[in-house]
Amino acid sequence: MTRREIVLRNKLLKGMHLSYNRLIEEKQKENGALFFSEEGKIVKVKARNLKKTESKIPSVK
């Protein structure tokens, strides 16, 4: 991967983490649920049972 591709990849990953954490936070306020696919089956998960993810994306110098 080129340096440019790595920088773009890291920005995309950071944005995905931010978006996911905001979604969880909003659903927790609403006492809502999220739906995931697990082994081909749809699974309902209460948002209060989920934790925010921590972004561990290395910086490029």
C-alpha cells in the first residue's frame, strides 16, 4: 500500500468507528435495539448491552 492509500484507509476506519459509536450512543438514549447477522441469522441486541469501541488506528508519519 502506498502512503496515500494508508492515510485514506485510516481516515475511513476512524470515520466508521465514530459513526458506530454515535449510533450506539443514540440507540442507548432511546432504549433501542440494533440488529446484526450472526452465522446467517438475524440477532436483536439491546443497545444498552453494547459498549463503544475504542479506535486503535495507528498514525502515519
